[in-house]
Amino acid sequence: MSFLPKILFTPMVIIPLILLCLAVIFYDKKSINKISFEFDDEESEEKIRNDIFKDKFPTLNRLFLIGGISRWFYKQGLLHSALLIVILFWSGFLIFHNLGANDFFHDEQFHVNVIESLRHGEGFKSWDFVNSEASVPYKRGYITSYMGYLSSELFGYSEFSLRLFVAIVGLLNVLLIYIVFKKFIGKSPALLTTMGFSFSIISIFLARFLRPYTVFLFSYLIAFYLVYKIADILINKYTFKRALFYFLLFTTSISIMFQASQIGKIVLILVPLFIFVEFVLYYKKIVSFIRSKSRQSILFSIFVFLLLVFVFLYSINFPLVMKQIRDFILYNNLDGKNQIYFYYLFEKYVKSPNIMYISFFLGCIICFYNGLIKKNIKYLLLLIYTVIPLIFMVYILDRYEDFRYIYYLIPFVNAIAMLALYYFMKALFVLFRLPSSKSFILSVSVAFTLVFIFYPVLPISSNNSFALKSPSVWSGADGKSNLHRRAVVPEYKKTYTHLDSIQKPGDIVIVAEGQFYLKPLEGVDYYKISMRNNSRLLNDINNHPIDFFNLTNEIKDKTLYFLGLHMHLGNREMADYLLNECTNLSESLGVLKYNYNDYYQDRFYWPNLFKCEF
């Protein structure tokens, strides 16, 4: 495993990087300027195609939904539309194929519990499956939980229906990435970015995972685009009403974003930084824009703006932010213990990491040149929204090792890298006087990225030098080897089904996770345990605490069952007792033996079902 600081200081990287920068940025400035104007050309071409579509297909154009979608794809051009449709189709297959085949993962149970509470009319609370009652409120991922509930009501309760909304948003993110980034880097680099995201193992896995990560990315992308639209209005003197409308949408987006993931609060750094730099670069234009408006409209706009700011600040919960800063921000992490994130973004799922690193840094140079030197806010905003969070995640945030925390940066890193790749291809074709049509360069760029950068993801039996195995067909320990140890599918249903069949009145059952598969039996004494507190405390059905060993000392002539998963988060004395004094039935059930970490040492299963006779 190699990381950025180690790679940066090798001649293999430094020399090609310098040569590429010189060749692409300085050698042929005319070609670069020509590429810069492609955005204007693309917008003009789309307007022309829009008019042609209306004249060519008048009946289809009048159909509200189908006509609008058809017109939009027609505007993109034949090759871009064809490639985008293929990407969307294949992404949809990878996301929805076997969507309901796996049992719910550990973290998915938070929403499963809330959905059950909603089904009983108890609101957004965790559901106690042992006592069949609502317990404590759960204040994260309201949209994810509620849409999962609606889906279960419409299509029946199943793993598929509960994950359906998240999967749909995951697929929409693929399309949204193209729509958003084509405004920043052009259609061809945006298409390459979309293709890279659609082949990301992380993005596919999280689109099949009942957590609000896809909703977070969707709202994050919308908010990112709206920041640009608001800035563009101030610079190019559009109406205040439009700016306020966009700001209202922005406030809504970030409210959803904050509620979906606490990492979204990074915008509290990004947006003020961008506003400051924009004001420095465009001071005269912004002042001129404000002076051109009447006093009444300015006062009204200030009032509405302050009102929205108040709502925005109220939704942030600053005391919580300060607590999170104390808990999760490091001040002595300049050695970058979170460099695993570089590995996820630039190496693990990339055929040639050096090409990816070089493309990214070259893209940063291009964005810096166009953003600060040529004063193009698109590049400036893209650079800020990519580099600052990346630095923050690696060198400041005390949240490491988990792929989920870097998910939202995948399209941004890809966008900057693909921008550089396309610039380089364009300059190369001009330099050697090769056919330089957009379609031909795009075709070559797609082929190049598939051969040297992105692995296609296929439903194959194992990884190979060309493609990666899709999460939709993972089994056994594939999740650990292909992504992360937390991505291994637990076998709750198998173990709980067996427990349901063997438990009898008078038994004692301790359950840790996956309680949604439990069928409580009258006469059985149930206990619950939180595997996160590293203690031996259990809670009976009345939530009265009792020490595990006090309970075992009191038991006589009874059978105790313990069904649990994350032994590494529990008390090790209790774990050793279960290993030495009880029988693990998971082995006979064919449950996967799983080494989560060194402590496991081939002793635990995923999950464990211990039977203890007293």
C-alpha cells in the first residue's frame, strides 16, 4: 500500500508531472484557450439542438415528462447521450441487482428500527423488537427512514423495499454528477467523471446500503451547484429575486445535508472561503451590481437574506458543532494518519495510481490557473470544494479508516483528474495534428481511462486485471478483501431463524444486534446488550441493568443463548467466557468465520450464536 507523500517524492512522478505541466499549460496556449471556450460552444450547440428538436419532433416535444427527457438527451449530442445512457443502464444494473439478497448490515439496523417505529405510528424512534415498543428518538436520516417506510408500505416489507429509495438516489447521483460537472469542466470531462463514479466500488456499495450517504451526496452536489449560481448572479448582474431563490434552495439543500451527515458541516469552511476569494477577485463587479439596484429592492433582499441566514444558522446547532470540534478535530495530525483516504481515492480502485495522481495534480494546476489568474469562478469553486475537504479529511479530522467518510469526494477528485486528462488529450491531438473532433477525442479518452485508470465493475466470480467483482455478487469475505471489513454481509437471518426454532419457555436469550429477525416467545427471558459500551452490562425487558456474570451466577438448570456480532466492541472477559464455557452453534449452521481484527484469531463468526448449559 503506497500513499501520497511517498509517491510525490519519486522521480517516476515528479519528472512526468513537470513535463506534462509544461507541455499542456505552456507549450501550446492557443489550444488551451480553445478548450476554455468550449463551454460557451457547448451551450450554444445545446440551444441549437433544442430548437432543432422542437421542429423535428413537435408531438414528442409537447409531452411533458417524456418530451423533456428526450429533448435533454438530444441536446447532449449523439455520442454523449449514447455513452450516458449506457453508464446509467449499467449503474442501475449494478445497484439494483440482488439488492434485497443480503441480510441487513450492522449500521442499517438504525433505520430498520426507525422504519418499524413509523409502521407502528410512533414516529422517528428506535423500535425495541424484544418488547415491541418504541424507545429513544433517532435524529439522523429522517428522509432515508421515512422513504424506506413508504417503500415498505407500497411494496411490502423486505430488504429490497427498505433499500429501494437509497438505491434510486444512488442512481440519480450518477446522472446528477454529469449534469453538475458539465457546467464546470465541460461535457466530455464530466462524462469521464460520471463513468469513474459509476465504476466506484464505494459508490455502488453505498447505493445498496440503507444509510443516508446517497442522500447526503445528492444534497451536497445541489448545494455546490447553487453556490456557483449565486456567485454567478452577483458577478453578471442578474436579478436579486433569482439570487434569493437560489439561496432558499441552497439553505434547503444544506439543511438536508447536515441532517444526513455531520461531515456536511465542512461547508461552513468552504462557502465563507469561496465568498472571500470571490469578493477579492470581483470587488468592483459586486459593488457595481449592488449600486445598480433600487434602495427598496436592496432593503427587501437584505431582510429576506438575513431571515434565511437566521434559519440556516438555527439549523446548524452550534453547541453540537463545538462538541464535534473537540471530539473529532486533531491539531497534531500533520503526519496524516488518515492517509488511507488517499489509498481509497487514488490507488485501491485505480489501475495506474501514478496516472491518477499526476492527472489530479495537473488538474489542480489548471483549476488554479483558470480560477485565480483568469478569474473563472467555476474552476475556483471546484478547486476549493475538492482540495480543502481532502486536506481536512486527511490531516485534521479524527475519523479514519472508514471508506464512507470519503464517499462524497469521489466525484470531485475524479472531476479534476478527468479535466486534466481531457486537456492533455486535446493538447496532444493538436500538437501532433491528429483528428481533433470532440467525438473522436472523447472516444479515445474513454478507451484510455478504461485501460489505464478505472476498472469496469462486472458481476464476475473474482477480480482480474481488467475488471472488479460487483458488490451485487459478493459473498463470504468478499466485502473485506474488496472494500473494508465492515462490508462483510452478516448472516442474521440464518442464526435468528435457528434461534427462533430452538428457544423454549424458561430459556434465557441475550441479543446484541439484528433483533428485527427475532420472534419473541412467551416465557423466554430476554436481555439486550449494547456492543458499543465495552461493558458487561445487560438490560432486561424492563431496561433494568444487570452484570453478565451476575446473571450467569444466578442461573440454574437453564439454557442461555447469546446472539451477537461485534465482539471486538464488547467486553473481552465476557467474550472469553462464551468461548470457553459455551458452544458456538454458528459453526454447525455454516455461518462465516470472520476475523474482524487480530483479537478474533479464527474464533468468532458473523454473527455468533452461543449456547450455554447451566
